[in-house]
Amino acid sequence: MNYLASVLAIMLLSVFNAHALEAYSVEKDIPFKQLDDRMLSLDLYLPHAKQEGERPLLVWIHGGAWKRGNKALLPTQNPLLLESVLSKGYAVAAVSYRLSGEVSFPEPVQDINDALNYLSENGHRYGIKADELVVMGRSAGGHLANLIGSTNNQDVDFYTKPKYTVKAVVSFFGPTDLLALGKKGNRPTTERSSVSRFLGGIPSEIPNIANAASPINYITDNSPPFILLHGDEDKQVPLAQSELLKQRLDKYGVENQLFIEQGVGHSAPIFDTEKYVPQVVTFVNSHLPLSTD
């Protein structure tokens, strides 16, 4: 990107931020889980537009290869999606979770489940309805959204019983089969790889754990609907990951959509544009309708 394009991008982001501040408010760092040394928190975005009753909730899980990133990235990485759902009248919670430099699976999943349970129990304090919700995420956050959604109605032993129902899942290029992800490419997976750090070992050496952390292994005919978005030249998370999940969803007759963008790799900006965001908003609204619609 040249200098002029960079300046233009900054100007456009500033205009968006100024407009967004008029359209919604955000309550940052709401604590939901006490750890030994700190508190995990979430950010809650609430639209200013008037609406009868409590607002339906969408939950955003950030990416970063399970080892980096934070909840504050949502307005800069997916600004159009955020603005679009807020303008419709949805509330959005961006949640924190412990990263792989500190813990391994299943602790990050437990953190997200605890955040959603907190919101389900305390949503009335913020004017939101959180007993039913949609989970969304990108990259590693897409994996975690896939996993939270696919296990929501399963009897799993790695997190406490959910007090909420996942109505739908939105996954931007998220992993779905961690055993297969560990075998991608010609290079052998090492202990330093992102997926190994998340799992606590090389996937092929701990297949039981890799399978337990893989969303495709929990799909049944009662699974929630999924919308998947992926680039066909993604090297970090190959397109095959979304295709595998779609195959499993199709097998069980679960409603799903897979959008494939040709010629782009991982985290391509095209997925937060008018080409795809309206598709996501329509999908979300069909499974978690607004009371005014």
C-alpha cells in the first residue's frame, strides 16, 4: 500500500469511527471471570437506536492463531460487520480468552463458555437477551466459534454446562479439524506451530486431544446452522478445513452456507465488504430475528 492509499485508509477509518460513535456505545472491560492473577473481561457494544424489549446478542471471538490478538481488534478488523449488525439493532459482545502462551486446550474454550454463561445470567443488566445467541469469529476465533457452536447441545466434559443456546455460527476461515490441520503442507508439524501450542502437543502425537478440539467431531442433526467464509488460496488455514465441516453438516442435514473467494489468502479484507457482510447479516437475522423485524 503506497503512502496516499495509507492516508486515505486512515481517513476512511476515522470517518467510520466518528459515525460509529454516534450510532452506538461500548462498555469496555466488563469482568466475567476471576483468575489467580487477573480478571478476564469482555466489551459490549450497544446500538443507540430505540428498540422494544431486550436486544438480541451476537458474540465475537477474535483470531490470532490462538496465541495473540485481543477483543479490541473487532472495530478495526471487521468494522463493516460491526456497524452493520449494530445498525440493525443487535448487541455485540467481544470476549477475551487465555492465549496459548499461557494455557492450552481446553482452557480457552472454558473461558468463552464462562463469558457466555455470565452474559446469559446477567444480560438483563445491560438490556440484552443472551439465553439465545449467535457466535462469530475469524481464524482461530472462527475455530472457537465453531467449537462452541458444535458442542452447545453435546454432553462434553471440558467446560461447564452452557446456560445459553447457540442459534447459529459465523466462521471466517476458521479451523474445523485440528488433526488434519496439523498435517497440512509438506513440512512436518513441530511443537512450535500454532496448532501444537494450542493443543499442548503435536496433533498427530495427541490425536485424542486433537479430535476433542475439532468441531467436525460434534456435528449431529441437532447442530445449529453455520455460515462459512474462506479464501481458496489460504495457506494458514486451508480451504479444505471449511469444506470438511460443510461435508459433515451436509451429511447430517444441517443448514449451512460456504462462500469461497477466489484468489485470496488468509484474513483477506474482501470478507468485510459489501460482497459478504450483507450475506452474513441476512443469515444472522434469519436465525436470531430482531423483535422489530
